Amino acid sequence: MEKVTEAVVRARETREQAASPGGWGELGGDPAELAEVWEARLEEWRRVAALLESQGHATYEPAQDRQGTLWAGEREQRRRDALTRQEGWLAQQRDEQDELRAELWLAADVRRRLRSIAGRAGISPEQVLAQLAEHARMNDDGMVTVEPFLAR
């Protein structure tokens, strides 16, 4: 009941501060969002208080609260999913940092040769250049060579 009382007070205070012009002060953030958080907490504490009363318990035991346990499991799954998405996004960012995007200006005869090679291989000129780069090697004296390969 102490938590219910606290949530009632916080929700009321937050609504009052949100409604008063300039009353939010240095707290920042969205006062309406904070009010919603306190309202949700109030609702949850009321649910827990009703559960305790209906079961005749003096203390809250999560194992005896099927609904709360279900919600906690769902929250944990959402948290894991969010962490997985964030890890994927971070990996994508790292991969993009390693990528090279280049704009090339080729002489007309080189461009024609590149398009002809790409056409015969059934791939784009960009793919031909990417494969050339994959197969390029530099030997000890600084000479760049491209080993023979089958364009794919």
C-alpha cells in the first residue's frame, strides 16, 4: 500500500507540473510521458495490492503472481530482442566503416573494355572491378598483379 500511495502522489504531482506553464523547470523531458509512467506504476501497484489482498498474503512473492511473471518474461524477451537488434546494428555500422565506395572516371577505351568484359561475364562493371580488387596482390618489389580468375 505504501507503493500505491507513493505512485498516487507522484502521478498527481507530475500531472500538476505538466499542466502548469513553465512549472516543469529543470527536470526536462516530456512531462506527459512521465505522468503516463507514474499512472502505469500506480495501476501495477494497485494490481499487486489487490492480488495480495485476494490471496491473504502480507508480502509479495513473484512466484505467486502469474500475470506479473508473464509480463516480466515478456519484458525480458523484448529487452533481449532490443539488444540483439542493437548488436546487429553495431555490426552493420562496423562493416560499413570497412567498406570502400569509390567513384571512378575512366578513359573511354578503358570504359568500353570494362563494359565488354562485364557484359560477357553477365555481371555489372562495378562487380568486375570489385573482383579485380579481390584478386589483386602486391609483391615484394611493389608490383601489383592480378591472378587469373573466373568472373562470377
